[in-house]
Amino acid sequence: MKFTEFGFSEPLEEGLDSMGFADATPIQEQTIPLILKQQDLIACAQTGTGKTASYLLPILNKITLNKKDQVNTLILVPTRELAMQIDQQIMGFGYFTGATSICVYGGGDGIGYEQQKRAIHDGVNIIVATPGRLIAHMSSNKFDFSALEHLVLDEADRMLDMGFNDDIMRIISYLPKKRQSLLFSATMPPKIRTLAKKILDTPAEISVAISKPSEGIDQQAYLVYDEHKNDLIKQILRNPKYLSTIIFASKKDIVKKLTRELSKAGLEVEGFHSDLEQVKREEIMQRFKAKRLKVLVGTDVISRGIDIVGISLVVNYDVPPDPEDYVHRVGRTARAATTGTAITFINDKDQGKFSRIERLIEKEVPKIPVPEGFPAGPEYNPRAKSKGGKPSKFQNNRKRKFNNSKKLNKAAE
């Protein structure tokens, strides 16, 4: 379906045309007509399917047709990165529609807080906010939400996982009861159903490709012990076809250590984690988007909330604890009908976790042999109990030979 078939206003169609938007994705095709009809909606779609535009476009269309200096829409999201991404998309269309927006999140300075406060008070059209920071504003300032027409909860499952349920309900208590409410989630656990019953009015339900990675992702896995992961990842990154890479690790200490080691190896790399100041996080992300930074190492804080086309490789340095997190991690590549590669390192202890991932995605991920010269990793036997990660006598001999060869090569250099 073409975007021209939705009957959008002329300024919005002009914006879509200038930004190269021609064909709607399946989630956009199904949700946009319902949102234009003022229908409440609960939608479940995998990452990278274009769900942000599926609610932004009909909302911007309505704002364009009836432009007022009032808060028209509130979009709640779990992370500042997702808030910034959505705000950037609004700004892209705002040039043609005249819609205004403000991104409300914590971690900045006092000047940022005052700018957010003033924009909300003056009647910015769209507020994109993390629940905690918006609660802080509402507790210390009075804002007029009486003209609000749309409430959007994006990545609702993630917000509940992060403990925002009470904040969400508190924010909603300040909003008009007569409004259009839209709930978007990558997964649909019972707690999402419970939330939907509280805040939605006879919603339509849309579900597109739940919890399945894009077909454009070449999924691979290596069986490798922890002590060999860094050498393996360095070898993988030497492949010239990987122009833009995200490496995910489950702990920020691992992110910091791996970033230092890859940097010493001469790679253009930055670590992305919660200890960084907001200004630094934004600077790193801008460089990565502009392809001035080739490798980004981060925790799951970036598994959702960045929308960058052209990421050629995603590496799971460790198996994510939740199968759904795997879907979001690998979904950073092969976005917008492109292709990409996703590689997961599986040690002896994480095999049960990876087996659950394969059951979720209903696909066996190929286990690629480690490159020549690397010691063999553990056998893939997820049903067997872990024996504490101790390699066999044969594997110990292989490791000693490998380490000795590394020392000889280093001496030769």
C-alpha cells in the first residue's frame, strides 16, 4: 500500500515524498486507517517494522489539519534513547507540518529541565517523555493537558519491566478521560493485557510477526569459552564487509573492559552505558549514526530505542537473559528491508538460554565452526547440566597450544 492512499494532508504528503517514504510496512498499513478513525489500539509488532511512523503519521496529520498551541499528544517511552529517536522523527516531519515537540527525559542539566518546563507550559503539540522525568515535572509544576487528544505508550512491555506501571497510571490520572489511547508493544504478556484493559476503550488489536527476527538477518552462533571471546571478536571485526557494528553485553563492566581492549587493537570503538553523561551519550550516538564510528559496544539500553539503517553486524557477546531481548538485539540490523548479520557467542553455561531463544523464534541458529587456530569450544548440548565451565583435558591442551602460538606471533612482530 502506498502512503498516498491514506488521504494525508498535503503538507504531510510533501514531507513523506521528500523523505523517500513510498510504501507502507504491514504494521503501518493495518494501524494507520484505524488511528485515523480515532480507534483505540493495542498493537504488537517486532522491532524494525516501522511502528513509530504508524502512529506518528496519523497524529501529525490531525495536528496539521487543526493546528493549535496546545498539548495534543503525549508519547510515553521507557528510555531517553527511544525518546530522542521519536523526537527526531517528529522534527523531520515538523518542517512540513509545523508540528512542535519536546523530548522530556532525565540525566541532563538544569537548563534542559527549564527548557522542557517552558515548552510544556507554552503548549508544545507533542511531548515525548520517560515516565519518571514527566512525573517530576508534574509534581512541581502545573500544566494544562485539557486539550490532549492522543496518548501513546511505546515499548509498553519494556516500561512495565522497568517498574513504571505506577508512574504510568499516575500520569494518566491527569489526562482527559476522553482521548484516543494507543499501546504498542513488542510482546504481549498478561501484564500488558491488564494495562490495556485499564487505559483503552474497546481497542482494536493488531499483531504482526510477534517475536520473530527479520528474514533479512543472517543469524549465526559460535560455541566459545569466555577467555577466547575477545580474540574471536577481533578476528570477526577484521572482515571489511562489516562497516557498522553493535556489540551487546549484559553488564556494563564487560562493556568497559571490551571497549578498552578493542581500542588497543586499533579499532574505532566506543562504549555506551548508563555511567556516561547524557551529553557524551548523545555525541557517541550521533557519530555512530553518521558512520564516523564503526563499532559501538553497549548494554541492552540500546537494544531498543535506536533506529539506524545500515548496521551490518550485531554481536551478542553473551547470550541475553531473556529470549525477547535476543529479538530486540538482533533487530538492530536488517532494518527497513536491508540485510545484516547477527552473531551470538555461546559459552558452556549459556546453552540453556540459547535453546530457549531457538524455541521462541522457531528456528535453529547455525553453529559456525571457530576459525582455524582457535581452540574448540564446548559442545552444544543444552539439556546437559553445566559442570562449572571446566574444559576437558583435550581442550586445555588446545588452549595451551593456542596461547603459545599467540606469544610466538607477538614476539615475531
